[in-house]
Amino acid sequence: MLNEALIQKRKKYFALLFSVFIWFAVLIILKVPLNPNFSILSPAFIMIMLTAFIPSFLVFKKKYNYNLTLFLAYIPALVGFITSVIFNNSAYFLISFPIFLLSYIVIFPKR
């Protein structure tokens, strides 16, 4: 039987994990196009990679309290959404989504 603390951690985990689909829906509502033609050397691409990978490395390297870890792992999704809206290209969100997903796979509460 799972203890109450683990159940609470898993509730928060799945709530934030599935809330990323809200950002995807907002991109659809805002009609942000998927334009895969972008330069890897563009400032937007470099910005999203830096702001997405740095929090992910923090999640992998350090042991923070669980709520802060959830927030740090969520940053790539937020950065991808904001960058997609600013540069009118939802490819930035799709680039940051695997980073977000990998971070959330790593921090799945097991005990």
C-alpha cells in the first residue's frame, strides 16, 4: 500500500505533467503555425536550448524539495510556449517538449 506522502507527490506530478497539454491547446487556439524551417543558429533557438537545458541539469544533479523540482522540470514547457508565441512558430514548443518530458520521467516519485 502506498503511503499518503507518495500519493500526494504523484497527484502533483500528474497534474503538472498533463497540464502541459493546456499550453499546446492555447497554441492551437492562437493559431500559431508549425513552421519547421528555422535556423539552428537563430537567437530564439539558442535561447530555448539554454533556458530548457539549464533547469533540466539542475533537476538531474541536485536534490531539491519536490515542489521546486516539479517547477524546475516544468520550465522547458513554459519557455517553449513563450518562445513559440513570441516568434510565431510552434516548432519551439515541440523542441522543448521532449526535454520537459525527459525531466518528468526522471523525477517520477517512486518512494
